[in-house]
Amino acid sequence: MLASIGEGRRSDGRQRCLVLLLNNPEIRQALAGYNCVSATGSTSVFAAAGRRQRPHRRTARGIPQNGGRSGSADGVDVTVAQDGVERLAGDRAELERPPSTAELVAEALRGQIIDGALAPGTRLSEKELFTRLGVSRNTLREAFLLLVHERLLVRRPHHGVSVAKPTVADVIDLYRVRRALELSAVRAAAQAPPGALDAVGAAVREGERAAAAADWKALGTANMRFHAAIAGLTGSQRVAEVMRQLLAEMRLVFHVMAAPREFHEPYLAMNREIHLLLRDGAAERAAERLADYLDVAERQLVDAFAAREADTR
């Protein structure tokens, strides 16, 4: 069940051009041409109200016609805001802004998809969701847009919003991206941040507990966490975010499998093997094993989609 998130006030999130005061004269000189840092080291905060700084017209001698102070670097005049540095303190709250309410709603819905609670084609009621979550319609619609962009939801005129239904082409593309991310992560496991490999092992143990309890849906979720932990070996937040989106799409794909135990259970032993290889420093062998693993899983899913499409003809 989705928990109530609620809405609080936050900054409007307008973009600001914030440039730190640099002490290196060479860096100042190089950045002066970007109209953010002067050659003398002063900084400006432009677009405080979300507007882009307009360039100054120059005379034939290169003197700004607006009467403002200027520095010069490589023939480029820049305006220096006197209180630029002082304004940075006022922007600290914006820089430390927590995720928006819409982002939190999107994460909650994404989590439900990853856990298998929302099946492909499920229609999402705006009224039910904004009441249950305690958010406004506008916030909910903003969250929907985020997930539509991630291909997890679809919006159809006069039909509202529903959970996406993946196709065979989606399966093939998802595995193409997963190979690029996961295999490179495994091969570079020697440079993984502290605790990253432990997370891989924890996901394996979670899967073993689910299998022992004959909870095949939970085993599928543990398998998702195993692959998320594999991506976590990179130590990259961007890779982790991309992987989370991919795994949400993968959960939608897995709904095509009529027998979840037969699909998920064999991969548990493979997960354990890959973890042990990584623990022993055999990253290349682990990558080879994972490549075979992904090939087999892709073939299973493509065949399942083809069989389903044949049945509907």
C-alpha cells in the first residue's frame, strides 16, 4: 500500500548560475569568457529570478554601453555583481533542497512497480491516488509525467493513465542496456566502493530466504536487488538511477512469465556463483558468467512474449 506523502512548501526550483570564487588565476582567466567569473576573481549570481543574463552591447572599443563595471579576459567583457558572493549564502537552502513531492510520489509508484504490485495495463485512478497519498492533483499529474517519461506509465486521451505494457522490442532493448551497465560494473569490481560487494551478497541471501519460504514474488524482488547491487559496484549515483528505472521496466516484463518459480529459481544459484567469483577477485570470470545469464534470460522472455502474441492472434 502506498503511504501518505503529503505536501510541504518548497522553493520554486528555478535554476541559478552559481559560480564559486576561484583563487587560481588561470582558472579565472579561462572562465571569464563565460560571463560568470571576472579575470580579477569576482563572481556573479545571474538569473536569480530564472532569467538568463543578457550580453552587453559593446562599442567599437569594447566598452559596455550599460555603464556597468566590467572585467576583461581574452577580449570578452564581463559584468561583475558586487554582492555576488554574499548572495550565495541565501541560495544555500535551494542547493540543499530535498526531492519534490512529485518526485517522492513518482518514487513510491516506481517502487510498487518494482515490487510487482502494479501489473502492466493497470489503470491508475487520479482520485483514489491523490486521496490516499494526500497530495494535490497537480502534484500527482507531475509524478505521472515523470513516469511516462521513464516508459513506466502511458497516458492515452480519454483513457487516463495506466501502467505500461512492454513489447518484445522493449525486452531486447532493455537487455542491450543492461549488458552495457552490468558487465562493465562487474569487470571494474576491484574499484568498487566499500560495502558494495556486501550488498551483492545480501541480495543473494535475501533470495535464498524467499526461496526457502516458497515466496516466488519475493524471490523476483530479491533478484532485482541483486542486479541493482551489481550496478552499485560502480559507485555511480547516475548508474544506480538508470538501473532502478531499468529494473522497474524489467518487473513489468516479468509479468509475462506464467510460472514465476520456474523462471526465477534457477537464477538464484547463478547469483550466488557470481557473488563468490567477485568475492574471490575473479571479476572477468564473473562477467562471463553474467553475460551467459543475461543471454539465457533474454531468450526466455522473448520466447514468452512471442508465445503470448501467437495466442492472441
